[in-house]
Amino acid sequence: RRLPVGGVALCSMLAGNGGGTRASTGPRFFMYEGPAYDPSPDVLRYVAESLHDPSDANGEAEHFGEAMMFWELRRHPLRTRDASSASLFVLPAFPQLDPAGAKRAAVSLAQEPTWQRRRGADHLVFCTHWQCGGYLGASGLFEMVALPGLVGALERNMKWLDHRVAHWFNNRSEQTPYDFDSPRPFCLDRTIVIPYPPHTSLMHHCGKQPAYVPWAERRINVSFYGTIRARTGIADSSGGVRSALMQLAQQSVGPAGVTSRGLDVRFVLSNEADPSQRCGPGLAGKCQSLLGSGGRLHGQQYAQAMHASRFCLHLRGDTSTSRRLFDSVAAGCIPIIVSDYIGPNMPFSFAAGQPPLR
């Protein structure tokens, strides 16, 4: 199976047809359109072509949520073109994918009576990148929409979304609900968490059956693909699991990782020049032997490994979530989550109950 982004196959999204269970009654939303707001055809073409590249060679597909939400919402049955009947106003800007277009949209938005009425408090913008704070700040949309209104993002993460806050690295940003030093603190409760788009090889492409592997045919019991070195400055339950993986890796003699009693560990998802940044200095040689010319495991190999796994470890990284979690769901691999603060950063976290998912 694939992870349903809005409940539709990729081909339906690109065609703008929508799909899945769609409500016909409820609050209406207005989406801005016109030369000042319409996404650049070149950007949309780039996203569509990238989504059809099974290698996901540039690794950017996880940041295409801005475009996917645009495709989903433009023909949604609750969209209205009558601004007077709308309760919510959606700005189809792509702050990360098209910064110039986002700036252009901000200039035009400031002249709109619908924005001037509540100064953006009833507006929504999407930004799906870990550097969204910078993109939103540079375009002017942070002050105009994200701060007073709503923002759709991959995490409820202060360091990702508020350019006024210090960079998120080595900070427990998911535990920072407000910046109390700011006269206008950013409220994470007004952040809508949307799923990471999965790896392109794990999407359901038009005309093709999802490459689901039956449970009984999966040869890997538990797998983990990612960083096993300790996360500097972060105390989390995942640290103990990483230490155990490190010990297994040090005992392994093969370059492909660790395969022991059904546990398969690969240290390959890296685009960093120094493999020790992913595996630690003692295992840099093993990491190096697995990296392709682009510094990453080939996307189709990664997808095949996910499809062959029954359970997939999800350990917190620099923040509590990553696309790897959604990749495992898209591949039909049951995620084993070890991340202390992931609950609030999951889509529909209000339905997960307490305590947060672990």
C-alpha cells in the first residue's frame, strides 16, 4: 500500500481530480487565484517530473507538500469562489519551492480586503521544509499569515517555523511551545501538521499497481535505514537503541550493515561528504562503501528494502519525526517508534490520545 496523501493516487493529484472520501457540507474556504497567486508553471512542472522519478535522486520529494496540498485543494468540494461565504482563506504560495512567487503573492495579499479585514487571522499558508522560518520571513508571509493565522507544516516545531527563534539544531524545539522573549509569540497550536510525502518509489503512480509485498513474503524482520551515531545534545529514549545498534555494527564484518537474527540495519541514507557524521568515526569506512555516486542509497533499492521489511525502526533524529516514518507506512512496514515527543508532531495527533506515541 502507499501512504494516501489526501486519499488519492499520485496521478489523480496531478490531474487535480481529488478523490477519497470528500465532505460536501461544512465550512467553506476561499483559495486566491490569478496572476499574482497562481503557482509558476515551471515549478509545477518540476515537481511533477520529480515525483515521477523513482530514484528521488535529489531527495526533495519530502518537501513537495506545498504543491500536493495545492493540487488537493484546488478542486475540493468545499472550496468556494465567493469570498463572502468563506470561513477560511487559503494562499496557494510555495514559500520554499517558489520564493519569488511567494513574495509576489504577499505584495498582492496586502491589498486584498479579505486579508485587511482580520489581518490574516483567518488565512492559511503551507510551508513544508525544515527551513520554513527563513522562507516565510523572507517572503513577508510569516508576519502576514503564519503568525496571526494558520500554517500547514511537517512538524509543530518552533525552530522550523519562526525565523526569530535560534536555529533548531541540537535544541528540543518540539518542547518549545512559545518564544516568551518575543512581543508576538508564535503559537504552535495554530499549526496544522501534514504528512511527509513518501519516497517517490513508494507512491502509487498512475496506471501501476502499488508494489505491496505480502507479509509472509517479507524476508527482513526488523530494519533501520539511517543514522546510528549519537545525536549530540539530545537526551531521548532513542539514544539507547542507537547505542545498541552501534554495538552490533562494530561486531559486524561485512560492509552492508548488520544482519543478525532477523534484524537488518543499513547505514546508508546520507548525502554528507563525511560518513562519520552519520555513523561515527569508527564506522566511516562501512558507511562509505554503501554510498552511491550521489551520496545516497538508490531510491528503488531503498523502496525494495522497505517493502521487504515487516517492522521498521523509527528513531528520533535532530527532531522527533522524519520522512522515514511515512515511508515505512507507505511500504506496508509496521513502524516501531522510539521518539519521546513525537505525539504532538503527528498528523491528527488529537486522535492519538495520551500519553504521546512511543
